[in-house]
Amino acid sequence: MMSRPEVLFPLFAELETLSGVGPKTAQHMAQLGIVAPRDLLFTLPHTGIDRALQETVDGVGLPTTVTVIVKVGAHHPSRNRGGAYRIHVEDAQTSFQIVFFHGRSDYLQRVLPQGSTRVVSGKVEMFDGTVQMVHPEYIIPEEEISDIPAFEPVYPLTAGVTQKTMFKATRAALKRLPALDEWIDSGQKTKEEWPDFAVAMQTAHTPKSLEDLSATSAARTRLAYDELMAHQLTLALARASERRFPGRASVGDGRLQARVRAALPYALTGAQERSISEVAQDMAQDVRMNRLLQGDVGSGKTLVAFMSLLIAVEAGGQGVMMAPTEILARQHLEGLQPLAESAGVVLEILTGRDKGAERRAKLEALQRGDIQILVGTHAVFQADVHFADLRLAIIDEQHRFGVRQRLELGKKGSAADVLVMTATPIPRSLALAQYGDMDVSVLDEKPPGRKPIKTALVSTGRMDEVIERLRAVMAEGRQCYWVCPLVEESEAVDLTAAEERFKRLRAALGEGVVGLVHGQMPPAEKDAAMARFQSGKTGVLVATTVIEVGVNVPNATIMVIERAETFGLAQLHQLRGRVGRGSAASTCLLMYQAPLSETGQRRLEVLRETEDGFRIAETDLQMRGFGDLIGTAQSGVPRFRIADMERQGALMAVAQSDARKLLAEDPALDRPRGRAARVLLWLMRQDEAIRLISVG
Ligand code: ADP
Ligand code: MG
């Protein structure tokens, strides 16, 4: 199905084809992302107004919206320009006034002639001792009363688009709803008592009460599910298409792993063992592995990665591990080199800084298979880098790469297994949205013996005290990180802040003991600054968030984060994870600019209360919302129009298993339910998915 099914044409026609929508309105609606009748349908009312007919305004709690039948009395035009034009009216029990500002007499005489009976609906309030209705939304003859919905849906608006326009336009769009074959698993639909798509859409736009607008109503839940199902189907198709490529079966004999185990001063955690065996099982199959290793900072992902790389080597091949930055690539090299030596394998690094003859020599060694494990930056995937027999590619710190980039990597064409690692604990619903095409291993257990990190909130006003504290800590031979505020999106502004702080700390603590790293430094300088800190030459490292991921300096015991209130919770958690890596007790000082807002305070307190990254992530989701959490468009996760991930997140797991099951039973989507699912993909504008079916 390469082109849109005909049954959907009316929903994807130009907006102007709807009665009551002209070119101007269409332009304005585009501001809301509404460019076709389909989009109108997926823009649901967010609240509603009760406009059921009442006897009288007498005794209703004011202010409130009331609909009543009135007998129109005398008009009292305003005496001054711009004043109130008042019209005396009587309902069944009492009298009140209808008020217009800038009211035009001729117009008002026409719509509310004295002596006539009219239905009026509008907000009634008490002003100066009189009950009044200002600018009623409806003024109509009694026989047209059915024009007023008993409960009126309220839509999101933008400049130039009124409620009435939205209401009319959605009614027109509803008339175009086709009857579509069902794509939801019938068992699931029956169990949840969900209506058909068209019925659900109709119901969602014609709520009878506030309850009908809640995220738990059957109609809304079904539509949310449709969105999630479409997204999961896209991911499932991506997964299936990846799995069509032949993989390599890599079976290790455990020989090299055993040497490393023997050399390690500690035992692996249960979670590490489990993850390694999950990877081993995947690698042993001739389908390409596409697995995510999720683990909080310090959960020991590096070792799992290394053991996995050894499986590739044991099977006679090579492995590569890519880090997002030069610093992290070097750190992996340093951390893994001793392990590689104990295993007796050759480990090398390749980054953008390798040039000329040295680089050529490395590439040749790689192509000959003399280098068995390569670590590096993006440079490891440059076009002229050839492996003798690449079996496993590991991408560290996945959150910097989106779904798209990951798919790109897959297109490299090699049959290598892929393992991506992320240190960002994310709520399950989000993990499923972002990584739903992958299989997931979770390191949910930390190596034993970690000291808890003490977390405290201090205001910027106490900066001098904090600096004194650093002096004391350094006197004990310990080290500190000082993370500078994210002032703005712009690196340049961050930089100024960092440089200023650097100067102040250097003035207070002495030349030579304070280092600085930031994203705009020439790479060599950055390395040098990192190396000085890692070796203990500098006691304080002032940094922008470049240290966020992965840096490991066990002797660092204090983490100061300035303007902590401007960071995301997950990011703060990541930063904090840089300390508490050694045997000494560690502290994280969250510095904030007073006064802290109530939510700001609550957010930071979550960090004080727990070190559980998953709990922090759930809180972040509740407080910031899904859209903010996934951040940029490059995550590949759509902003759902209907699904409310804070409240309907549990549906994501159902949608994933439903989508995978559907594809397992009908890989080409050409049985009846599969065909219906194709229509769903078109309906949800899942271009990527449609492309994948077309290829297949
Ligand atoms: P992550 O990358 O998940 O943040 P690392 O792999 O850097 O964590 O591990 C953090 C620290 O824990 C490292 O110093 C590592 O040597 C140590 N470590 C890893 N696994 C264990 C274990 N099973 N027992 C004790 N320490 C471990
Ligand atoms: Mg790591």
C-alpha cells in the first residue's frame, strides 16, 4: 500500500473543503498544527461548559454559565461612549440584566427586541449588587434552542480561531468520519469495552459531562491507545525489518571471560550476570541483536559491555565500542586496558584526533584483525574504517543518539550485533516509546558497598561557605567537581559563567589547584585538564555539563551544582553520580538561586530523598510531563496528541505487545486486521512505518 487508502481521502482533504472554514481560518489553524480535517479530529476538547437549559438564574452559585429563556424588557443604552449597554430581562423567577460594552443599538434592537422571548446563554455574575450576564455567547429564538449543546466542548485556540469556529469545524469533520475496520485486538477491545474508532471519535467530541473528558473515559482511552498502537507498530516494523538482515551467530567459549573474572577483585552482581547472559543468548542467534542495556550511573555497565565484547572475540571476531565524547572514549580505554591485558586481547582507541600515518597503521591493524577491540568516538564508523570481522557494536550513553541515528547505524549493512547502553533511568512508558524496537536488559542492582551520597540544598548566598568547605575537603586530599549553570541554550553564555566561576575559585583556593573544562575547548586542552584532575594534580574541576556522562574519578567526593533548579532531575541525578564512586563518604550540594519556587523546591527535594534513578525519573515525568522529558524531536518519539503519558502510560506496554503480536502473526500486514492496521498507520501519519512496509 504505497499510497493513502481512499477511505481516508475526506480526512486528508484541504481544510477549506469543510463548510465554514475559509482560507484565513485554515491559515490560523495551521498554528495549532491543524492542516487537514484529520487533525481537527485529533484535537480533542480539553474541557467543557454546562449549557443545559435552566429555569432561572435565581439561586445558582455565581459566577457561572447559565442558559435560560428570558422575556426581553427595556434597553438602556450607555450614556457615555464605551460604557455599558444594559438590557433588562426576566426569566421564570427573577429579573437580571444583559450587558454589552461597545454595544451597537441597531444590532441589539434586532437580536433582542423588547417584548420578545429569547434563549440566552452566558456567564452570569454579580456586579455592584445586580445580577448580570455580560456578552452572552448565545442569543437565539426559542425554536432554535437545539443549537445550544447541553454540554459544550471547549477546544484549544489560537489567534484568529474562536470556540465557535472550532466547534463548527469539528462538527463538519465529524461528518466525514469513515467506518474503519478494527485494528485493535478483539480480546483487548472487548475486555476494555472500547467503542469503535468512529464512535470513540464522535463521543470524544460530544462530551455530555466533565467525566466524559477525563483521560479514563472509554472513548478517550481508545483513541489514546490508537496513537500508541500506531507508534508501537512503527517500532515493531523497524524491529522486524532489522531482523530480516542476516545476523552472525557468535558463540563464546567463556575462555577470555574467565580470565577477566579471575583478575577482578570483586564478583559480578546478579544483574550484571543476567544482562551478560541475555546478550550472550542474542549473540548466539543468527538474527541481529538490537538490545538496550539500561542501568543507573555506577551500576557497572562498562563491565557488561566488556564481557559482551569478549564474546565477539572468543567467537573469532572483533568488537567496537563508541562513546559520545573524546573524554569518555579515553576513559573507556583506560578502564578497559587492564581488563584487556588480563584477557590477553588487543584493545585500541580511534578518535577524530588520529591523523596521518598513525591512523593508517591503526586502520590496517584493524582490517587485518590484529586489533580485537576498538573503542572510540563517532570516528569508528567513518567510511574508511574496515573491520576484519566485526561482530558486536556497542554504543555508550544512548540518550545522545535518537531512534533515527540508531536506524542509520543499522544501515551500515554489517551483520554485527548492536548493544546500546544508557545511563538515564527513564520511566517504563517512556522506555517503551523510545526504545520499543529493541529488547531491553536492565541493571537494577548496584555493586555492593556503595556509600550513600549526602545531598543538601544551599542558596547561592552561601557560596563563600561552600568554597570554605571545598578548601577543607581538599586539605584531606579529596577532590571536587563544580558544575556551572546552564544559563541559556547558548554555549557561549554558559562559558562566560564557567570562566567567571573558575577565576573566583582560583582566587580563593590558589593557582594551579583549580581546573576548567568546557565544551568549546580545543580537544587537547580538554584532555589535559581532565588528565590533571584524574591524576589528582587539580583538586577542583570547574565544568559545564561536559562531565555529565561517564567520567570516573573515585577520589572526587564533592559535587557542587550551581543553579541546580535550572537542570532536569535526571541530569542532576547523572551529575551527582559522578561522586560516591570511592570508599569515602560523598556530598552533593545543590546550589539554588533564592527564592526557590514551590515546585522548584519539591523537585530538588526528591533528589535529597532518594538515589533511586527510576524513582527520580518517574517524579520527573509527573512534574515535567512527557513532552519535556523526551525533549528534542531527535529522540524519535512523537508528541502524542491524545495519549496522556502521565496517566495513560500503562497502555504503552499493551500497545507494544499487541503490535509485536500482530506482526508476528501477519508480517506483511495483509490479512484483514493487518490491512486495518495499515489504515491506522496512514491515519496517524506514520510515514516511516509505511516506508518500511513498502520495502518489505
Ligand atoms: P556505569 O558505566 O554503569 O555508570 P561503571 O561501569 O563505570 O558504571 O562502574 C562503576 C564502578 O563500579 C567502576 O569503578 C567499576 O569498576 C565498579 N564495578 C563494576 N561492577 C562491579 C561489581 N560487580 N562489584 C563492585 N564494583 C563494580
Ligand atoms: Mg559508563
